[in-house]
Amino acid sequence: MQPWLINLRQFVVVMALFMGGLFLGMQRRADPALPTSSASQRLQPVTTSSAGASAGGTVYVPVYSSIYLGLDTKRKMVELAATVSVRNVSARHPIILDSVRYYDSTGKSIREYLERPAELPPLATVEFIIQRADAKGGPGANFLIHWKGQPDADEPLIEAIMLGQNGSTGISFTSVGRGVKPEPAVDK
């Protein structure tokens, strides 16, 4: 009985398939058909009167669409996928999201995720996604999220989760949003 024997032709076919799959995997870019948020499923048209909304604010959320690996900043950056999660922690009151805007490292607006204000029901969560191949934001990217609600509404919990890979090493970390005062002008 002979141990695993493979002829040259079989080896070449196996290597060609392996290298082809590796090449195609590395060439994959963001598919524009993939969702960039769960807003269409989770957010609802505004039903609460915004006239009585006296609670609210603007939350700054640091997001890293890419990071430097190691101490040498001249090396290639690692691209990361990011998910910004907005959680309405109130069991009684909806909140209204007026604006969810994504900015790059220079402070330039990249995109607005909402076409119009939308309501997030009690205890509901909505996600806004930056795909791994979308590195426009850079290491200093951020979101400004403006929300409002009834006077006794709780402030939402807003976090960003970043995921990536460099070789066989997985990278993951979170950042927490914080309220900013005075509220910056959120231009449309």
C-alpha cells in the first residue's frame, strides 16, 4: 500500500483551482445590491408628534473603515467592515431619527442614510453598515446621529462594531457613541 500519491497533472489542477479561488476572493468588492442598513425593515414612518419632542441630541460615533497595522504608518492599511447599531432602550417610547450621516477622516460628508425622519419603536434596534471594501471613511471616519423623542424618552445606546482580517488574524473591536454639545448643525 502506497501513501497518497498524486501525479503532476492532478497537482496542477488542484493548485489552479486553489489559486483561482484565492484570486477571485481577493478581487471581490462591495456589491451595490447588498444592504447598507436594516432601516427599511426596522424604521417606521413617523407617527408620534414631533412637536412634543423635547428630548433629543446628536451622538458622535467613531468608526474605523480602515486601520494601520503595527507602528509603521507607511504600511498597507487593513480594511474593516463596520456596523453602527442604534438601540432604542426605552420600553415605552419610540424615538425619531432625524439624520444618520457618515463622514470621512477629513470631516467630509460621505452619505446620509435617511431620506426623511423615521421612527424607531420601543426596544427596537437598527443597523447602518459600512462594507469592508468601502474604505472611503478611513481611520478617522465617524457618524453623527441626530435623534429626538418625548420628554421622558431614554437616550438611545449607539455603538459601532468593526471587523476585519489580516492574513489569519481576525480583528474586532467596538466604539461607543457619545453625545456632543452644543449640537452641531446637521446640514442636509
